[in-house]
Amino acid sequence: MRKGKIISSLFFILGIMMISIGMVFQQEQGLKSKKNMNTEQFDLKNIAASANMIVVKSSETKAENNNLLLTEIKMETAPAAVSRVEVFEGMTIEEIATQLDKSLKNDISGKGMVIANKCIELGVNPYVATAIILHETGCGQNQCSNIAHNCYNFGGQKGAGCGAYKKYNSVDEGLEGMISNLYRNYYSRGLVTVETIGPKYAESDTWISKINWYVNKIRNA
């Protein structure tokens, strides 16, 4: 009987030990599962962060590409070309002035732009106007006449202020006044060529040939 009690006690102790071992095993499994869960959460966080980095990097790259594209477009877009404005015989106003200046000297040296502007404004042939100026004032020779030099009258216009001739206040005003007179009394009345202007402008039979000579000289200077 004593032997039976001993055996029962051993089985009881053995049962307690197995229960203890089972509890320890469960605790270890729980810790392992928790560790795995933390590891998975960490991996998920890393994946999410990487994804965000990829999205941000993609956005930055796209923005850089767009900026590069805009820069290339700006570089490839050339400034609009300035239109060439031809106003007389295929020439610009600047080219006409330069051509006239080749024949202008003495008191009217460098006044090609003044003559060109006024002629184009009124529709007067700048070569004809300049030819008349040079012939009537002598400015195309050694020196300008007295009425041109002292009264700025460059077309032999009759009037007051300078004996029987009209007086102007400056070279520019005198040149513009001569061209205005040519337009008012000749061009506006249909007299637009040297041959039609001559009979009314001067009594000399050689006036037309002399003006045409100056016109050719100015044009081919």
C-alpha cells in the first residue's frame, strides 16, 4: 500500500512538470509570434516608406522633365523676325535716307532722313525732290545759294521774309516746307513726273534735263 502511494505521488509530480513545460512552451510561442508581428509591421512600414519615396521621386523627375521640356521649347522658339518695311522702290526709309545722304553736302549734309520722311509721308518721289533742292539752291555744287544759306529756302519758293523769297527758321523746316510745296502745287494736282512738273516750276527749257541728270546721279550714287 505504501508502494502505491509513492507511485501516485510520482505521477502527480510528473503531471505538474508536464503542465509547467506546456505553459513555458506556450509563452515562448507567444513571444515568437509577437516578434514576427513586429517584424512584419516593420517590413510593412519600410515598404510604405519606399513606395512614398518612389512616388515623390517620380513626381520630382516628372517636374524636372517638364522644366527641361519648357526650357528646350523656349530655346527653340526664336524671336519674331522684324518685318522689313519697304516704302519706295524696294527700299526701307533708312536705306532711302542713306542713298540721299551720298549726294547731300554743305548746309544740307546728313539731312537725308528729313527729306526721306517728308517725301514718304506725302507720297513725293524723294529722288525728284532732292534733285530740285540741289538744282534750285546750288547745294549740289560748291556751296548753297544765299537764300538757302541765310533763309533756309531750298526750293526757290517765292514769298516774304527774304526779299522776294520765303524765309524758314531752320534747315529742317526749310526742307520740309519745300517738299510740302511740291506736293501741294504739283503732286496733288497730278503733276508727278519731272516732265509734267517742269513747265510750271521753271521757265528754262533745260530745267527738265538738269533735274533728270540729278535724279540719275542721286539714284546711282
